[in-house]
Amino acid sequence: MTQTYNEKKQSLFLRAEEVCELMEVSPSFAYKVIKDLNKELSDKGYLVVSGKVSKKYFYERFFGKVC
């Protein structure tokens, strides 16, 4: 069976649903976490996507340095 383009690519971002699962928190808290992390990134001069957070930055902030 052939995979679609979306199935092949790995997203650079986490959505609120994924943050909920990883942190075992409510959707509203996940959105707050995303908003806070995006604010940090924005203050550093990075462009951010509303409602999503950089997967790399999320893992660095919550689980330590990512290789």
C-alpha cells in the first residue's frame, strides 16, 4: 500500500491534542502551554504558528536537551 505525502512527512510541530497526551493534561492547559512556549520563541525572534509548538523546543523545555 502506498503512503500519502502527509503520512510520509514528520511534522515539525505538536498540536494541542498531542501535548495533551504527552503531558496527560486537559486540552485547555495544553493550549496554555503552547501559548507560553510560543511567547518564549516569539520573544527570541522566531516565527511561531498559533495552536502549534515546535516539537524540538517542546521536548527541550520539558524533557531536557534533545540530541
